Amino acid sequence: MRAMLALILLALAPLTPEALALDRANDEHSYAQPALVKIAASDLDLRVDFGSRTLRGHVDHRLAWADPAAAGPVDLVLDTRALTIERVQARQGDGRWQNLDFALASADPIFGTKLTITLPQRFDTVRLRYRTSPDASGLQWMTPTMTAGGKKPLLFSQSQSIHARSWVPLQDTPGVRFTYTARIRTAPGLMALMSANNDPAARADGDYRFAMAQPIPSYLLAIAVGDFRFKAISPRAGVWAEAPMLDKAVAEFADTEKMIAATEALYGPYRWERYDLLILPASFPFGGMENPRLSFITPTVIVGDKSLVSLIAHELAHSWSGNLVTNASWKDMWLNEGFTSYVENRIVEKLYGREQAETENVISQAGLRAELADLAPAQQVLALPPSPGRDPDEALTDVAYIKGQWFLQFLELRYGREAFDPFLRRWFDEHAFQSVTSDDFLAFLRRELIAKNPGKTTEAEIAAWIAGSGIPDTATPAASERLAAADAAREDWLKRRTAAAELETSGWITQQWVHFLEGLPADIAAERLVELDGAFRFTGTPNGEIAQRWYPITVRAGYFEARPALGQFLRKVGRRKLILPSFAALAETPEGLAFAQQVLAQASAGYHPITRSSVQALLEKAATPK
């Protein structure tokens, strides 16, 4: 292992050996000090108030002391963001609650406020009474007019990466895992759900109790409240959604149980009991969020032909990689997302065939190459350097997802599935419900795969993937016949051999259209887009993946006829991946920037805080004189 680490140090230049020598489990994005005392279990009791847009109540944290002999005084340090802490108490066993002194430091714009609680003796439970801010970064409050049903309000959380601290005072780091129970009270007629044991037969009586028996990290703590209904897909899987979306979602995601069974056959039993999907409004800032037992899903992947259901495969795959085995800090996010993207692709191959899996690989690998062009070398590595002062959300790049996946595909090709599949299953089994680092994986890889199958890879090759920038020379690019056909059609049209209306595109799936659009030249003329639009009606498409590619092209080409539909798309959809490319294209010119600012002003109230801040930052940067 020392030889491998030495090669990694060399490959990581210009990163310093001093930076790499740090404990990779140390989380510079949290104020918590879990080496002293950890939260082992939490019990939430919260009231949901849509009028004030706040959660209010208390949380009891049961503590696990690192030193059994520790008696105090000891500081319990928690992460908070814009929380009002009303009182802190503690007790030992069933004794009386005692008031404790606490102090809130100055707020940091990224990491929030450090909360220090002085424990004068060894308590086993600490209670914090608090309320959230109406502008909590991890909560979106929606008025009835913003919802699909249009009659009742809706609330949902997004805790990853460090937004859980905006609605619960806790140790907000993936290195700390805890179980939890909760009582959530809200107005009757609204259904409350959490990343816990949701009862498909629950009545919307306004008083709900939950339990999560498996230990999870804070970023998987989740809540949603709204006019949600349930429909089963299988005895252990189903869909929660507002009534107008329910049947569409059940039809689109009908293969969910097959996905669970396929993943179990590869990587062992599903350990979370139920796997349900919650379909959120289009303002949800991500495609999905892998909250255990209840994945949050964007409605933008419901397009009627199941061409985007790999998103469900991805969120399900997190039940093994990420939720079960978790990166100990965000420096090693590839251990969550790279593994998940790999497992996702194996699920897609099993259910929909090798060609579909390769089609998706071609597109994702092209996206990675494009993103690498704008990333600093230090951010192109899988094992990222420490980044104190930097928002971990900025690590959400295709490097963690697609380069991580590509590395595992490299190992699969070198060792063969007959060796690699059992290896990956052992990784999940032996590290279940643990938080791990890249060092942990390298040690396991060397012991369980490399040593048992000598001569297949070199340490230098492994180092190039883990610690090198760019895409290693050992990477095998994906290839797809479907996308080759899209390339040929595009070439025929660009060279005017075939009119757009005469292209043979019947039966094309979303990925072929995405690939077709991504290959258009940057300087394409507006009149050529008029022809394409006349033939295929891209403007106004309900397919977000196509809209994501089409509208930036129209902006840069000066195809102004698409502008009203673009504005409507940006006002309706809040998924960052789908709208940021169009905002970026608009921000390239003064006229476009003015239009983008106008749209943001109109859409801002309906965006999740994460999306709103991302768009604001993009437009503010564009408006700043160079």
C-alpha cells in the first residue's frame, strides 16, 4: 500500500503531500467534533407551520461517548444554520432535565453557525428546543398555486450536502451515522412523510410518527408534507405523489420492483425494508435524492416512454452505495456517486439491454469531457484534496459520478465480472452502515482484488484514476449503434444531403435526440434551427433533457422565436441541471442577461433555495465588470 500511496502522491501534483497526509475522514465542512462524543440516535418532535414557514419543536440527541471514562466538562459542538435555539437541556437516564449553557458563534455564509454546548458532566441525552428560519436553505415552502394539485401547500427538504443543519441542530457530517424517530404534527388533510417507515395506509390526520432503525448520515434526513396519495407498484415498493401525477408516475416507474430484484441478485439483499418514490414538484433542484426508503424524484423524468428511468435505477443503487456504505467526508464523494453510477448502469443493462446502457455511457462520458475543460486539475481527481472554506456542493461534478463509474468499469474489464461482481458485493457487505474513505477502498481493493488476481493492473494505473487529473489512457470509451445512427443523421442534415423533415428518426429515444443536439456546431445559423424546429418541434418540448440542450443553442444562434417558450420553461422548472445551461447562455450577452434577470425575478419565489442561489451567483458573476 505504501508504494501505491507514493504513486498517488506523485500523480496528485500540484497538490501538496502535506494536504494528502491529512486524515481523509476529517470533515472540514462541519464544526462537529465526533472524536469526543457522537450523536447515536435522535428523536424529533416538530410542528409544521405553513403560515410562518417554520418548523418548531425540539430534538433529543442520545450521545455516544468516545471515552467511557469521560466525565466532563466537555463541549458538544453542533452545526446550525439560521436556527433560533431557545433552550438546551440534558439528563442522565430518566433523571430530571437540567438547563445547559450554550453559545452560538458568528455565522459563516457557507457553513452556518457553530453551536457549542457545555456538558458539565457525562449526560446521555441532550434536548434542544428550536425553530427554523422561513428562509432555511434545506427547506422549500410552496403555496397551493405552486403545486400540481393547486389546493394545498407543500413542504420538502433537501439536506445534501450540508443543509440538514438548516432544519435540525446536529453533527452535519457524513462521518456520523445515527438512527432516529420523529413525531411530526401539521394541519389535518396534509400527509407527512420522512426518510423512514412511511405507512402506505396512513390517514392524513395531521399527527405522524416515524422510525428509522438503520443508522444514516445527516444528509439523508428528509421530510415532506403535502397532499400526497399512495399507489403500490409491488408489496415493498410504490409511489407517493399529488393526485394529478400519481398514475403517470406509477406507469413510468412500473419497473421499480424489477430493478430492486436485479440489484439484489448482483450485490446482496435490499436492507431498508421498503423502497418508495415521492414525486415532488418541478421546483425540486435535483433529478433525485436517495433518501432511504423514500427517494425524492423530479417529475421532469416522466416523459411517457421510460427513456429516463435510469434516474430511478440511480437512486435505488444508492441503497447500496452511499446510503449503506457512505463517504466519510465530501472529499471522497466518488465513493457515493461513482459507485452508484456504476451500479445504475448495471441495472439498466439487466433490464433494458446492453445497447441502452452503452447509449447512456456515451452521453455521460461526453458530458464529463466537456466539464473537464472548465475544471482546475486539482478538481479533476477522484480523491479530492481538503477544501476548507469551500461549499461541498461545488464537488457535485461529473468527476465524482462519471469518472468514478468509468474507473469501476476499468476494473471490471481488467478482472472480468466473474471476479469483480463478488468483489463489489463484499465491499458492500463488509462496510455496511459505515462511513469510509478512499484509503479504505484502496486497501480493500489491493487485498481483495489485486492480490487475489495478480498481473491484471499496476499501481500506477490505479493511481492515475484515483489521483490523476483528466481521463486516464487506460479508459475504454463507450460506443453505441443508436448514437452512431444519430451522428449519421446529423451529418446528412448539416451537409444538406437530407432535409430535417426527411430524416429517419421514427423510434428515436430521448438519448438519441440529446446526442443529436449536442453534436450541432457552436456557430449554427438561426435559420437552420427554424428548419429543425419545424420538423421536430423542440421549442416547447415537455422533455427536460431535450429542452436543456435545445434552448441554449437557440440563445447563442439568435433564434428569438424560441424565447417565450424558454422563459416559460425557466419559470416552471427548478431542476438545476436542466435550467443552468440556459441561464449561462443568456448571461453571455447584455440583452440575454437582462432577460435572464427578469425571468429569475418572476421565478424566484418558486425555486428551491439551492436553485435560487445557484442562478443568482451565475447572473451576478456575469453582471460583474471584468
